[in-house]
Amino acid sequence: MSDDVLNKEMLDYQLMKAEEYENTLDILHPEDVIKQEKAFLFRSSKLALVVGHSARSPGAKGCPPISRHEYHWNQFLAKIIKDIATAKGINCEIFYRDGIGILGAYQEVNDWKADACVELHFNAYNGQVVGSEVLYGSSNIFSKKLAEDFQEMLVRVYSREGVANRGIKHCKAGVDRGGENVNQLVNIPSCLIEPYFGDAQSDAKKAKKYINVLADSIIAVYLNFIKKA
């Protein structure tokens, strides 16, 4: 095994353990729960957005011009997506892990009976790596197709070529980073998107420049997906 492969496996293991710690911390603080806004249940099309991490454990810190942790940046992104969805007549709700952890957040998504679910994150490594990737699991047979559609969109929005197109990654619960997140929903297609590396300045600049394009494109992918599903 090469040093690069070994280092990557060690990093993935450390990140998975960090996620387990964050999730436990969230569950131990039920006072952090964020109450959901009343859903417009008369609308038939439902997109669920899960904001990655929590206020107590906000995830990776982005460099300027992001200058925020994943949790706070993706809260902002989620609200833009929801505004666009509402304008298009789509019922879109934002779900949080605060106070209830990963399982609690996805139970709320399941109870809401969403048509599809996307968890919002961004990557970070050493300030040099850039790229886009999408994680998916095996709990729903349509999740892989959803992940493929989102990755195709991210490649287009951020002009990814070569290794910067990091592709889609199948994740197992309890084994892979993000595996617990993307294997919660049996009846709802879901995926986790990592559009850019927030600690790399070139990607951080793209994140800010194209935030509205990304939000609009997420809605477009969702609409196209549910038409075909």
C-alpha cells in the first residue's frame, strides 16, 4: 500500500470518528433542537435539505471569502435554495441535526415523507486540494441515480476536469465517512453533496461566486429527477 493511499485511509478513519463524536455531542444536547417551520402539506412535491453538522460542532472552516464553518455557510445556502423552491411551487424544508443527531434529523425527513433529500456540506483538506463529489448509500435503489445527477451538475457549475471531478462515492454505514448519513432513508432517495473544498481559496471563491447558481441548479436537478423517478 502506497503512503498516499495509507494517509488517505487514515484521514478517512479520523474523519469518520470525528463525525461519530459530533453526532454523540448533538444527541446529548436536546436543548439545541431547532423547531421546523410549518410545512405546506398541500403541495405534492417535497425536497428535504439537511444542513450538515450543528451549531455545537460546525464542521470544517472555510477560508475567505467563505470565512465560515460548514454549518453556518450551508444554513445560508439552504435558505437560498428554499426561497427558489418556494417561488417554483416546491415544498422545501430545512432539517437540522442540532440536539437530535443524524438519526433524529433523518427520522424527521422520513416522517415528512420527502420525495428526495440532499445533505449539504463542503470538503476541507490541506488548502490545496479542490474538487466536487457526491456520497450515496444503498438504503434506496434510486439514491445512486440522484447522486449521479448531482455530480453531473456540480462538474458543470464548477468546470471540474480531471481529478477535480471526484465522482460519486458509495458509502457504507459505520465504515465510510458519511455512510451513516446516506443510509438512513429506505423510501426516499438521498445523497450528500460536497461541491467544493472550502479551505482552498480558488474553490472558496467559486463557492461564493456561484452560490445562487448552485442553489438554482439543485432545484433543477431535483425537478428533473422526480419527473423521471
